[in-house]
Amino acid sequence: MDEEILAVLNRKLQAIWEGDTETYAQTCAEDVSFFEWYVTTQRIDGLDFHLRELRVHTQALGGGDAARTEHEILQPRVQRYGDTAIVTYTLLVRSVRGGDVTRTQQNETRVFQRFAGGWKLVHCHKSPCWRAPHDPPLGA
């Protein structure tokens, strides 16, 4: 496992939960691309979209002592090829809002590139953790 890449990934995710647009921007390439199944069926290009979304999300959640989001990276795999690193994992997110706890999970692939200023995200693909259509129903 590559601790350097996982540290960058954790820093990026923590920036999302904290609404830290500066750190988020520092860890993304300007031309970053995303496939996010829960946002749109289309590819999202560029950093600006996510900076706007992060600001709106942070304002909507409010924050305070009663609001927090945490994550765990399950089964991470880092593949490095020179100045490129591919990270695959399942992301488990816990959110606490007003005493209610919600949990979500999704599979993610993130591609990082080493630039002069360090590692930056250049592509991210997120997939839901749904059962495959050919799997038998639960309880069968």
C-alpha cells in the first residue's frame, strides 16, 4: 500500500467534509474530470463545478457541534506507474446531523498525477454499491 497517495486522498476527502475549498483546489488539477452517478449521467469537467458544489453543500449543512461527516476507506489498492497513481476503494461515509446518523457507501477510482507542486487528482469515477442485476435477491 502506498501511504503517500492515501494521505493525499484522505486530505482531499477531509477538505470536502470541512468545506475547505483552498485545500480541495490545491489537490485537484484544473482540468480534473469526474463521473458521479448521483449528480449526473454526464462527465463533469473542471475544478470550478466542484468548488461551487462544495460551497453550496457547506452552506446547506450549516455545521456546528451537532453536524459532522466522517469517512473510512475500505480495501484500498494503490497502483503506481511512474508519476501516475490509481487508487480504488469503497468509500464509507457517516454523517451526523441533529442526532441522526446516515451512512452511505460507493466504489471509487481516483487517478492522481504528480506535478511540480505534489500529487493532484486528475480523474475520479464513482459507482453505487448496488447488487448486480444477475445476483439472486437477498434472502433467496
